[in-house]
Amino acid sequence: MAHVRNKQVILRDYVSGFPKETDMSIVESTLTLKLPEASNEVLLKNLYLSCDPYMQILMTNVEPGSVSYAHSLPLTGLGVAKVLESGHPDYKKGDLIWGLTKLEEYSLVPSTQIQFKIEHTDVPLSYYTGILGMPGMTAYAGFFEVGSPKKGDKVFVSAASGAVGQLVGQFAKLTGCYVVGSAGTKEKVDLLKNKLGFDEAFNYKEEPDLNATLKRYFPEGIDIYFDNVGGKTLDAVLLNMRVHGRIPVCGMISQYNLAQPEGVTNLTNLIYKRVCMQGFVVSDFYHLYPKFLEFLLPHIREGKVVYVEDIAEGLENGPAAFVGLFSGRNVGKQVLLVARE
Amino acid sequence: MAHVRNKQVILRDYVSGFPKETDMSIVESTLTLKLPEASNEVLLKNLYLSCDPYMQILMTNVEPGSVSYAHSLPLTGLGVAKVLESGHPDYKKGDLIWGLTKLEEYSLVPSTQIQFKIEHTDVPLSYYTGILGMPGMTAYAGFFEVGSPKKGDKVFVSAASGAVGQLVGQFAKLTGCYVVGSAGTKEKVDLLKNKLGFDEAFNYKEEPDLNATLKRYFPEGIDIYFDNVGGKTLDAVLLNMRVHGRIPVCGMISQYNLAQPEGVTNLTNLIYKRVCMQGFVVSDFYHLYPKFLEFLLPHIREGKVVYVEDIAEGLENGPAAFVGLFSGRNVGKQVLLVARE
């Protein structure tokens, strides 16, 4: 019976505002690689772990009754893992899966936390934390199902080089839309224009008047705003929406770290422009996953859809990788490589 | 050829913030009751004129290219009128119509401004400025088409005793919903509970913590918030929406008079609760008007739906009646009676 070291990222203290590296710590324990007797759980070796903005919310403990991480236990998060032992008939040793696991090297999880078995391994495994995982499904559901795009639509995406945004832009181009993205560095803007196929892109940090910027890129207004950031950007967008425009609200990362969120002042524009602002969460759309793979895998294989990843190596770099999401240090989808196989 | 006095309410100056009575003035001119040669316009005698919050927006002149009232000309607004002469084959002398006319005693308008000919006169004519006119259609379209109500839904309506709100509440009860309304005086709250059939009602001016108030009336949360006011009320509602809730955005009267609108800070709740906030304007729904009449007229005749009106008499009282909308002085739909027939 093998005993292994199990490095873990644990939560030291609840967070208010920006998470800092010191809110987490790395601990090591020893694990016996054996399922408990009569368990229907699954023992996983984690390969790629996903750093996602929503995790910040689980690190706070503001509302009674809301779901939070537990103190001194490893953070949970999505990841790609290999099944070492399985107490559930749907999974067997050697299977590759993606789903909700923990930020550690080995995890024992209920089989219900497994999202999907990985069937296609001719693409990078890490893709199942991103383009073929939760962020990919988020972009697909948010753009196609919530955004109802039509050919010729003018599309604006914020956090456009991020895990979700870079796909929304590419999906928009596949649909025959005009698409502009915003990001926070010159490097990201270059990526958007030169690698990801956006028609235009700008660095929002260099635009003192976002309303004027949007008027420049969208003289006729915006049909779809895929909102990843909320706050001031959303407020400027509201001044520039077209009649019957749609705003799929995917995230509001600019607000997560604020004790008092910025006020959005231009909501009256929803009325005259008949705009629909629709919040959504990807878990409502996982029934579409097979259809999504069928749509996306051929595009990936043919190189028609690309994906930019920012891969940190080693569990001990997890806290820094996660914290970097909130300052925009990552370029593309932030992944944490724990083991290659 | 008859010459008549034509009293008019004209715009003296563009408004920023609350309109004041002195922003308008009453002028008198003389009109010849004769259509111009070869005109296809319609000459109207105005009977009931409608005072509606949207008119404040037309009194401002902030954005270049936006539609505003013209200086020194009579305000335009919806009303019920009698056709005196018609240059258009669809209308003849003696017809009663409702549509866009002017705040004056007699108006010459293009026939395209007539919304509908009035066919049912066994109900008060003034109803065609309210329950059977634009506000009625607004409540109907906003609640049924945009709100997608189901039996058992928990519904909250702001400005609940107003022209639109009082109908939304009654439509909600007809649908088998639980409905709570907010208003700004004890008299209005009593109306909501005792005459209009709301399950509960409260005076928002006496509630220091709207979030706590809503939690008291909606311990399980709100399925539909019919928004007439925006601002702080909307912000508190966002904390109390249920999963897959809907917010038809009809108006944001609390914001129209502010140079700098209040910020709405709780929009992230749209995401986790998958809430749809949908702005709408009634003009997109007028094709449903025959269906609406078919639904509503029997209810009115049977007394199952009632309507509270606040009727000011005489054109010279128009400015005060209109201005009163913004301080909530009116109880029910504000109408201006110009002539009975």
C-alpha cells in the first residue's frame, strides 16, 4: 500500500477584497493511496488545476448561509485528474476526468464531483481546465445561448484575453460578427489583434474616457456586450448599447475585491434601448457539453480556434497564480500544472 | 368657419432635474377649426390628456440628437380626443381616438400619431389615457410578456399605486401570484391593500433599511420585480432576487430628476441568481392591443380589475399635475380633463 506526500493549498483566513498570497499556505501531509473500505468515492491524482476568479467569492465569508471554503482545509477547484482507484462503476483506474477536485496533489472526492470523463486526448490535457472545460462552456453558453448572436452583430468583450473572453471573441468571428476586446496590457492587446482574431482591441488602462473609446470603436453602438468585469466598463457600455442589445453577464471581476462596489449609474439606458441584461452560470448549460465538443473539437484540430494558456508549474506556485488573476498578471487562461501524468 | 380659443401648455425652458411649474407656461391663441387645404392631418378636440413620467425626458435637452420638446411650442403627450375634421380616410368627424396629441385644447396632428380608434365607450373615456391606454398596455406587456409570470410567483412592484403599478399588482393576483407593492404615502399603501388587492404594501419612506423590509415580505425571495423606480429600491431588490428571477424594467422615476444618478451596486447578484433584467418600451407591443382589450374589458366590466385615477380639471392645471408626478402627489393615474365631450 503506497504512501505518498500530499502537498496542499489551504485557506489560512477569510478574505475581504483582493486575495493575497499570505491568505493561503502550503502544507504537506502523507496520504495512503487506497480507497476507504466500501467507499464509492474516487481517488484522484491531480494533473492540471484551474485558477478561476469565482474562487475569490468562496474565500470570503460575508453572508451567513453562503458557501465558503473551510478554514485550514485545501481549497477546492476544477481540475484535470487521473483516476487511481474508483469506488464508483462509472470510473475505473486510469480514466482521465475533469471536475471539482482540490488544490492538492492527490484528492479523494465523491464521484458526483466529476464533471465529465475525458474522451479526446489528441488535444492538450490542460485544455480541459479551459477551452474544453468550464471556461469554454461558459463562453459557448454565454455567447450563443444567452447572447443570441446574429451575423453582423457588433460585439464587445471585456477581459478579452482571459480564459473566457478569448473564446467569446473567436466565437463571434466564427459567427460573422465585428468584435472588439478590452484588456489591461499592451501584450494582451497585441494577442487579441494578432493571434486571437479580434477586429480591434484596446488597453482600458490607457483610455481616460471609456464612453468616448467605445463610441470610436462602435460608432453605430453595441449589439452584444459580454460582461466579464462590471463596474465602470459596464457603465460606459450602457451608454453605447443598440436597441434590443444583449448583455450576458458572466462575471464582474472588477468588483469582487471592493468592499463597496462601484455604482452603475446608466441603467436607465436599458429601458429606451430595450436591452436585456442576463446573468448566467455555466452549470445550467452542461447538458450542452456533447454538442459543444462536437462544435469546438474540429475547430481546435484545424487551428481555427486557438487558446492561450498561462501555465504555472508546481502546487507551491498555486497561491501566486491565483492571486495574479486579480491584478491581471496572467496572460490567457491561468493553469497550475501539478503533474504531467 | 369657427374660430376658437386654444389654450396651450408650452415649454419655457429645458429642464435639468425635477421639472417645475415655472418651466412651462400657459398661452392662448386663436385657432380656425378647419383643416388646411389637401391636408391628410386630423383636427382634434382634446378631451383627456395624460401626464406621464417619460415626458420629463423630453423636457431635457442633454444629448445631441436626442428627441426633445421644442421651445415655446406646446408639449406633446398622449390623450383621448374627438375628431373634428379628418383628412385621412380611416377617421371621420365624431370618431373618438387615443394617441399622441398636444397639451392644448385643439390639435392638428398627422393621422399617424393616432394610436387607436376608441370602440368601447361603456367604460370611462379617461380610461384610454390609463388602464386601456399606454399605461395599461405597459403593465400588460411588461408583466405578461417580459415578466413571464407563473402561478405562485412572488412579485414586487414599486410605484405600485401609479398608472402602471396598480395594474401589475392586479394582473399578478389574477395569475395567482403573491404580490407586494411599495408606495410613498399611507393613503397609497391603504389603497394597495384595501382597494387594489395587493397581499401586502409598505411606505418606502418609512423603511430605513429596504433590504430588511424586502426580506420581511419575501423570506423566500422575489421572482419578479416590476421596476418603475430604479435607484436604491432596485439595489435592495437585487439582494433579494430568487434564482431565475426576472426584472422587467419599465421606468426609473427616482433617477430622472438627478443630475448624477444613484449608483446601483448589487448587480453581481444577477450572475449567481441568473436574473434577467429586461428593459422594454410599450411601443414594441402595440400589436397585442386587441388581445389586451379582449382580456381586460370583461374584467373591468365585472369589477374584477379596478383603476384609480387622479383627475385634474382644466388645461391651466396641467403644469402642476405633471410636476406632481415627481413628488408623488398624484394618487393613481394622473389625468388632465380638458373637455368632457
